[in-house]
Amino acid sequence: MAASGKSLYEGVCGDTQKPTDCLQLLRHDPLITSAKNYFDLSKFILEFGEKKAKEGKKYIWQIAKKHPIPQITLCAKNTYESLPT
């Protein structure tokens, strides 16, 4: 990828169905943008995904507590129950 002038993550995003969305999501993480090999890039993207999932879990549970209706609680339980805190 370096020969083309693109970073690894830019090359990977270019191969996705939504390259612009991918680039916008990943370009602000310095670990992802500085990855020098695919192993590290993969690791950093997985860690990034886990971090975002935890943020989503925290957010949906805050909504469920603020608005305790069955649909929101069910969504929170079914979607985020198995994620680590």
C-alpha cells in the first residue's frame, strides 16, 4: 500500500462497500492511521470496534433507565447483554 501513497487503512477502506464512511470512521484513531502492517491494523480496528460497542452499550442502557419502556429494555438486553462492560 505504501507504494501507492495510501496508508493501510485507506487501502482497506477502499475495498469496502462504503469507503467514505469507513475513512470517516477510522481516520481519527491515531493507532489505526499509523498501523504499519495488517496484523496491527486488524488489532487496532477490533479494539476500536470493542470501544465503540461499549460506548453504545452504555448509551442504550442510559436511555433504557431514563425511558423504561419494554421495547427499549428489550433492545438493550438483546443487543448489548453479551458485551463486556
